Amino acid sequence: MKYRVYRSLELTALRALIPKRFHSQLKSSEFAAHKSTVLFFDQKSKSIISAEMIREVLGSVGSLPKFQRIALAKNLTRDAAELLTKTGFRLLNGKKSNVEIKPTLFPERVHYSRPGAYSGWPIKNWETANRLLGFLNADKKNFAIFDLPDGSYIQCLGGKKALTVEARIYDSEGHFRHWVFGKGSPSGHKVTIGGTAGQVVVDSTQSLQMRDARLIIRRFLMSRGFSQKYFAQDVTQRFI
């Protein structure tokens, strides 16, 4: 992955660097009074640029001037594009869209199921899983399960404002361990999660929101790992 960083560019130098098809986005009223920092990726490369790659690049370039930040990159994953935007970069788009958002593909097969679709169907990327989580409803589609090829899975139950997330991982010998995720170690105070479609009692620290579920589930499906932001309580003994 080839890239260059240009720091402190005046408008004239900026226009000389940026291909003409982007010039309409470089308004004089906005750019003439300020200098710009440009992160310029190889425009001929067909390689997909992930969020992990962007993090490496930003870590390598170090501190950037607090000028306007511009990025030109093709074949960004959605997460990569969002990361650049969150760190203050404006993504320039040509007539045919310079930024081609690529889906964040799972490293292994994932099968999704929910109430009303118990047989489920396979999904290939995080964007699809993220969209499907949006259907979670405590009174209707109150759970979502994401299965992996060896029987391991991660699931959530409840609604967008209150839900619980748990995961099970099988080893090569068919033994499993089961976890429930929470914001810190269990407090001992119990709460009820769910609605008319079904309920479950969990520790109060394990009552999460949709944004928590998305972080936990994404990490699990992309790496079989656990987000370090949450406490994973091993509850395997409950199922033995």
C-alpha cells in the first residue's frame, strides 16, 4: 500500500497535487484562507484498504498539523472510510466516486437466524450483520444468533435500549466455554431483559445497549476475540 503525506499546502499547491476532476470540491472561499494536509494513496492500486491499514498509516505519519485534512483513496472498506472521517479527513469524490466502499468480509462463514427465520441464512460481511441487528425488537424479533462453522456462536436478546450478549466457543475436541458480557464484573443485582416475545434475568452489569452489542459481536465475528471494553463472565458451568 503506497501513500504520501503532504503537509501545509496552500491552495495553489493543493490544486497542482489534486487531479482536476476533484477541483470543484476545492472551493476558493474555503481553502484559500487555510493550509491543508493531504493523505494521498496510490490511485492506480486495486488493493482494498481496511481500517487496520488506515490505523497503521496514521500511526506511522505521527502528529499532523491542525489544518484541513483531505484524503484521496480508492477501495476503502466502510470502516476505513468512517475512521478517516472521524479523524478529521474529508474524502474527495470524483464523478465516478473515487472512494469505492468495500464490504468488511468475515474471515469465515457466518450463519444468521432470528425469530420467524429459525433456519436463517448465510451472511458474508459485517455491514449485513450490522443492518440485521437493527431489526432487534424486544416484543417481536427479540434475538439474533450468528453461528460459525464449528458450532461456535454469539447471540443477543432484548431490544435496542436493553439487551444481553453471550458467546460460546467450541474447541477441536468438541468441548465448549460460554460467556456473558457486561460492563464490569457482576454486581449481584439482577434485572430482567426483554419484552412480550421473551425475557431473561441477568446481572445489572450485563444489561447492554445496541452500540455495545455491535462492538462485541463485530469483534467476535471478525476474530473470535472479545472486546477489551467489556467483562466476559465465564458461565460454562450453567450448561454442564
